[in-house]
Amino acid sequence: MSAASLRLDQAPPFSVPLRFFLTAPLFPLLAAGVLAWHGPAALASRWTPAMLAITHLFTLGFLAMVMLGALMQLLPVLAGTPVTRPMRVGAVVHVLLILGTLSLSFGFLGTHAMLLRAALVLLGSGFAIFLAAAGLSLARANSDNLAVNPMRLALLGLALTVALGIALGLRLSGNATGVAGGAWTDVHLGWGLIGWVGVLIIGVAYQVVPMFQLTPAYPVWLMRGLPWFVFAVLLAWSLSAALAGQSAFFAIAAGMLSVLLGLGLAAFAVITLWLQHKRRRRLPDVTLYFWRLAMLSLLACVVLALLASAGFGNGPRIGLLLGAWMIVGFASSAIHGMLYKIVPFLAWLHLHETHHIRYALPNMKQIMPDARALPHLWIHGIALLLISVAILHPGLWVYPAAASIALSYAWLGWNLYSAHARFRRVVKTASAVSNLGDHARPSN
């Protein structure tokens, strides 16, 4: 898909995705505070209350928050099918996601059953509304559009993630006993990070990498086949992993399928890095560098997972490290790269199309200057390094890791708020000039 084929005329109001984008960095800041407060004990295992809270503050509060906001924008622009009543749907989903994420996180920290039950209702309602609205939108979309099928598969992955999360949450809050932890928690995590986040990032990459980084297009065979391959293998792996404790056959099958899944993700990362190498523009670009960090982190996750499945390394440490590289290294880095292009692009688009400003219109670099965005790359890279060291060597390393995470996402938040402030100033100035012109025009 080329930039010319985008349905920019169907874009929702800027406030629809922006409310999600501006809120998202606040949750990793809260996660950093939880990590600093609980110290090394938080990293004792992936099952500590603090680590469960931190994980969901990142996955729900940051990743899902940004991705839901992005889909509100991408569905009309890429698929050509707007969400019905986007202002109302976006506002309701946004509030439910905020309240649900906070309730779930504090419920984990205090093991409060009432908060956990409230979180299940809030999050279940918010995601149900979004899935219904987005599903209706995609049902009207043309399946020949290569951007549509990855979004459909990602929404299915989100639905499975939410269903598994609710089942696990009911068990944890004491309302159900039919869903065991362990393997089912791994399946929930797999669908959340790969079936939902991973597939959506793959689908979005097909458009934003060539468009914003000026690379050649992805191969058509990859664009058509990889999302289906990842989804199908992940589904087979989920069934095998859930039954692995009952039969050696399923345990072996789960191991083989995890290798296939890793190879599919590695192929996407390698091809993306190769396309970036072939890009037409050689000037420094923060989006390019964040995507490179994301792809290298994804490759590191694949290698680490393969080593762990072969019996190398300390299990609990490896699990935490995989989570950090997947969430902070891969998903967050790709999202940072997208936000640094999408937000100034949307600001420019709405200044031009919605507010009809034709003079003194700032370009994308003026809305989001490189001088503010490029340092964030180094800050985020250092944060990833420090959290990795803290996981491998729990102790005082936890505190600089927490501080660096807080700085990284605070930097992102400040840049996004600054871009929005620049947008508002231009709109206000244009409105003042227009009013002055109306007053100066002679009356008949």
C-alpha cells in the first residue's frame, strides 16, 4: 500500500487517538515507581505481586493503550472503514481501560479480590466495546487490502488474550477453579505479546516502515503469509503447551512449534533490518533507530527462547529477561518509533485538512524536533540494558533500572505533550488571525 492509497479523508478527529497516546506513558512511570518501592524482591520471580502489577501496567497501560488508539486511526485510514461514532467509542474505551488497569495492578499489589473483580468487569467491558466496534469496521473492509488481514488476526489475538485473562483473573479472585495457572498463564502471555501485539506490529510495519523510513516494500509473500503463519503456529502451540503436562507427545510438539514460531518472528526482524539497510534516505532518523532496536530485541528474544528450550540458563531469570526484551525492547521500541512519526504526521494532517491552515504551517520536524527525540533513543537503550542487568543480578541495580525506565517514558510523554501543545498554538494563532481578518473586513 502506498501513501497515495491512504484514506486520509476518513481519519477521525485528532483527539480520538491522541487521548490514548498522551495517557500511555503515565503507566510505565507508575510501573517504575512500583519497581523502586518493592526493590529487588519484585524481581524474585515473574509471579511476585509487584511483577504481576508491573507487567500489566506495561502491557495494558502502555502497549494496549497505544495500540487501541492507533487502531482507531488505522481502521479508517488503512482499511477504509471508520469505526462508528469514534469520539464516543474512544472516550468510553479509554476511561474503562484506565480504570481497569489501575484496579488490576493495585489488586495484584494488595491481593484485593474486590479490586481484581472490578478490574475484570472494567477491562472486559472496555475490550468488548472496542472489539465489537473494530470488528464491525473490519467486517466491511476489503480482504484484498494487505493491511486488513493482520488487523483481523490481531483482534482475534486480543479477544483470546482477554478471554484467557478473565478466566485466570476469576480463578485468582476466588470465583472459579476450572482454569489452572502455569501453562495457561504462558498461553495468555503468548497470545498477548505475539498473537495481539506482535501480529499488529507486523501488520503496521508493512505500511509505516516503507512510508516513513523510505525503504523498499516488504515482499508480497511475507505480507500475505507471515501473519497467518504466526497465528496458526501460535494456536497449535497453545493447545500443545496446555496439554504438555499430560503427555510427552504434546510437550515435544510444543517445543517444535515454539521453534517454528521463533523462526517466523526472526524472518520478520531480519527482513525489516535488510529493508532498512536498503533505504533511500541516509540521514539520521529516530524512527529508524527505534525500529532497529526493536528488531534486534526481537532477534535476541528468539535466540534466548531457543537456548532456554534447549536447557541452557537459569529458568526464572530467563523468563524475566524474555519478558523485558519483548515488552521494553521489542514492542515499546517499535511503538516509540511509530509515535515519533504518527503524532507529528497526524498533527500536520489535521492542521491542513481539518483546520484548513495553509500559511505558516509547521512541518513534521518542527512539530517533533529531532533534538528532542534522538536523545530518547539513548535513554531507552540504557533503560533496557539496566533492567537486563537488574534481572540477572538482583540487588542495587534495581534502583537505577527503575529510574532509567521512568526517565525514558517521561521523556516520551514530554515530547508527545510538546507536540500537542505546538498543534494547539498553531490552531489558536490561526483562529486569532481569522477573527482579526473578519473584523477588518468592511461591512456592506
